[in-house]
Amino acid sequence: MVIEEAGRFVAMSLDALRVAPRRPYPVKEFVRQAWFIVSVSALPTALVAIPFGAVLALQAGNLIRQFGAQSFSGATAVLGIVREASPVVTALMIAGAAGSAICADLGARKIREEIDALEVLGLDPLHRLVVPRVAACACVAPFLNGLVTTVGLVASYLFNVVAQGGSPGAYLQSFNALAQLSDLWVSEVKAFVFGLSAGLIAAYKGLSAGGGPKGVGDAVNQTVVLSAMLLFAENFLISAVVR
């Protein structure tokens, strides 16, 4: 059952990628979906980034202080926030806010037989509905990742300097010594992959929903759970490959 479900998901994903270059491009729908994702995800993502940065600064500061190396607190922000926490937070917010909304929308269309109506009219639901939504998730994710990175670093800096009495100069010096442009690129690539995966899972569960409103609700719950599971698996693989 699990293998069969995974096979159908992969098949739908490949079909969506295959029809993506087909003209006419659903640009208006893409822009509308991208703006919707930003509107429902930007503020929660920024708010979640604040405690992430503060907690990381707290735990890293306590550990580093025991070794007498508090001047390296800024370096932990590079590894913890930029490369790991930011893309994970971004993906969780997209899966929880945007992914659930996409799944609910497509699931409602499915049980109202709008998907079947499009096929009867000779229109491809993947090209008209799935592609713009998945593309919006993938393209908005790097933007939200940059927002999380900025807010998280500022929160980490303020918490380290104000609450823990750290040195601003030492924090910035260790940050500049370890931070590289490749760290940001890895983070952005992670966010893009996570956003693409979350969009594909949401679209698949929405199109496969059945059993009325209860079935749509179950599909939404499964979307969030599966997105989180796939997210951590992908994060491990990318982190293992790109060190």
C-alpha cells in the first residue's frame, strides 16, 4: 500500500514536471498563488524565527561559555540558523499554512467534480491547477528563507549581546570569519527543494482526496504530516552531501 501510494505520487510529480513547460503558461494563477502563500506564511514565519534564533543563541552560548570560547557565538549562528534552522522553519510554515490550503482547495474541487469537468473540456488539471501552485511554493520558499535567516540572525545577535552580555564585536567577528556565501546558497537550495516537495505533496493529496468533506480534512492532515517527514529526510540527505 505504501509503495503503491509512493508510486502514484512519483508518477503525478513527473507528469506535473512534464507539462510545466507547456504553453500557455498559467502566469496569472502563479502570481495569485505566490501572493497568497506570502500573505499567509510571511508573518508566522518571521514570528517563529525569533524564538528559534533566541533559543539557539541561549543553548550555544551556555555550551560555549563552559569552554571559555564565548567569542565564537556568532559562528554557531552561521551553522545553526543559516544552514539548518531557516530552511526547516520555512518548509514547515509552507507545509502547514500554504500546503494545507492548497490541499483543501484541490480536494474541494475534486469532490465537487470540477477536476473531472476540466478533463471533459480537454483541459489538463495538472497544467491549469497543480503547476502554478507547486511553482509558487518552490519560488516563494527561498524568499521566506531569506526572511527567516535575517530575523533569526538579528534575534540571535540581540539575545547574545543584550541578554547574555556577549561582546558585539566578538559576535560579528566570529560570524564574518566562518560565514561564506556558499552557506546561504545551500540554505536557499534547501528551501527551494523543500517548497517544491511540500507543493507536490499538497497537490497529490488534494487530487486524490475522496469521501466528501471528511476525506478532504484527512487529506489536509496527511499533507502536513507527510511534508514534515519528507522534509527531515531531504534535509539529512542534502546536509550529508553538501558539507
